[in-house]
Amino acid sequence: MKMRIGEIGALAGTIFAILFYASAQRTYTLELFSNFGLIAYMGAAATVGVIVFLRLGQSKMTRILLGFALGLVFWLLGLLVYSYAYYVVDTGLPYLSLADFFYLLTYPAIILGAAGILRICVRSLSKQAWIAVVVSSLLLYALDVIYVIPPSITDLTTPLEIIVTVLYPTLDIAVFLLLFPIFFAMRKGVFETSFAFISLGAVLLALGDLFYTTLNVSSLYYDGHPLDLLLFFGCISAGYGFWRQYADLKSIGER
């Protein structure tokens, strides 16, 4: 089967990120790549998502697509603020900052997109799928409350700092749990493959951020940690899903 430009780009981006992380561990070059490389990957995915939305026009399906694309745009803006402060002007950022404002805006946009996809496949889910979702919800939030939140808020001094710190892992888990049922529906062909890739991208981004928080509170995280690859893979999957949505609809229109 002939590979199209989207498949080639996604595969090349994946291989490049893996090789870079494997060959440059614990170097400053990798630290820079973990920030500015992620900006490039996320910027590319967000750009494809917005362009595809504009090209396809407004509909129920493209509004779902726009939610995910805007989520990437807000996350990208947060990354830009963070990287500019730490690596360009070398001033650092307070907690809380403009970067946190943009990061938090990411979640409503992605959750709206996730809720739109969930509405499409909710009736196709079996009782076993819902049991798996409920058990996963209880387990993840229990781990969050017991192991992640307490050490995260120990040294915080203001209620706003505590609220925002609690929101980050809680919203990451919410994104994961909203999209988790979708993977049960994938086997039944309820929605297009493109949305499966977009959903997978959002799940990987949420898990990457959740692992970052978990490792950070235990002082095990460093810039360039291999788990950062979840964020790169999330951008690749979402970007490919956006492109696939446009390519599939375009091919249908040409028949």
C-alpha cells in the first residue's frame, strides 16, 4: 500500500524523536529539544488542526476537531511562555504565571472535543466497557488523592496555588477517562479512524502530563526524561488524525 505524505510525516517524526532521546540522554541538547522540539511538534499539530477546520467548514464533526486543535494551541502558548522565560531571557517564572493560564485553558477545549466524540459512541458501549471505565476512574482518582496531590501542595502557601496544583492531575485524569471508552468503540467502527488518532493523541498528552506531575513531586523528573516522548507521540498522533480527517473526506468527495 502506497504511503501518503501524512503517514510519511508521522513516521519520520516518531523515528526522529525516539532516536534523539535515545542518543542524547542527560545532555543540554536534549533539554533544549524537550522544550523547543516539543514546541515545533505541537505547533505543527495545532496548525494542521486549525487549517483542516477552516478548510472543511463548520459542522458537528469539525467542531469536535476544533476543540482538540484549540487545546493544542493553548498548550503551545503555555510552552512558548515557559521556554521564552527560562531559555531566552533566563528569568524564570513565578508560580502561578501566564504559562499556567494557557495550560489550564487547554483542558476545557480538549474536554469539549472529547465529550463530542463520546456522544457519538456512548450507545455502542457494552456493560463491561462501562465497568472498566468506572473501575479505572476510581483507581486513578484514588492514586491521585493519595500519592500525587499531598506532596504537590505541601509547600504551597495560597489557596489559588493549591487549587491550580490539584486541578492539573485531576483534569489530566478526566481527559483520559472521557476518551478511554472510545477505544472500546473503535472495534465496532462507530467513528472514523481519524478521530481515533486524535483521541489517542489527547490521551497520550494527558498521560504525559500526569506522569510529569507524578515524577516531579518525587524529584525524579528532569528535562529530557524519556516519558516526555508521550507528549511528542501525542502531538504526532493528533496531527496525523487531523490530516487523516481532511484526506479521507477529500478522497470521498473525489469519488
